[in-house]
Amino acid sequence: MPYAYRKSERLKKNSDFTAVMKGKRLSFDGLSLFYADNEIGTFRVGISVGKKLAKAAKRNRLRRQIRTSIMKALEQYSLGYDLVFVARRELLYADYDRIRKAVENILLRSVLRTRRRESANP
């Protein structure tokens, strides 16, 4: 069964989003990732797609595709990070495979890279 978000793993408040956006940032292939450590021990995820990109139906579709990609990429990990994904115009008309690859690549370049280093050093 694939990983699914619980309510405790979602970023909802604007103050949570802004706090994470003050942390580290990485952009790749039409997707920006802001991330910061948290003390919870699990991921908390927020997704932002701006109103300037498209109308609500396309924004919601893109948000669902990003959410599904994140769930598949993070199902094996349980690090303590807050993640905010910000979609850019390049992903608006991309197919699902490109979105999935963008999410996986940006996670491997940032948060999950630290996980591999920790597991390599006992």
C-alpha cells in the first residue's frame, strides 16, 4: 500500500509555510523545494501552486500529481523535515512522468541525500 498523508504530516498554516521558506532552497526542472529540520521525526509536506499559473482545475490537477509523486518517493523514509514544494510554470503542462522525475530528483539532491550519508556511517 502506498504512503498516504496523515493530517499531522501536512503543512496548512501560513506561518508554517513561511518558517520553512526561511530554510534551505533548491530548484530543479520547474519545481522549487524549501526544507527545514523539525523536531517531530517525520516529514510534514506543503504544496504551493500560484494563482497566476492557471485556473483552479489545472492548479488542483498539478497539486494532486505532485502529491502522488511525493507519496511514492517518501514511502521508505521517515526523516524529520518540513518540505514545501512550489510549482513553476514549466510543470503546468508536463505529463505525470516528468513531474514524478522532477520530484524524485529534487528530493534526492536535497533531503534524501542526507539520509543516505547517515545510513552509510554507523
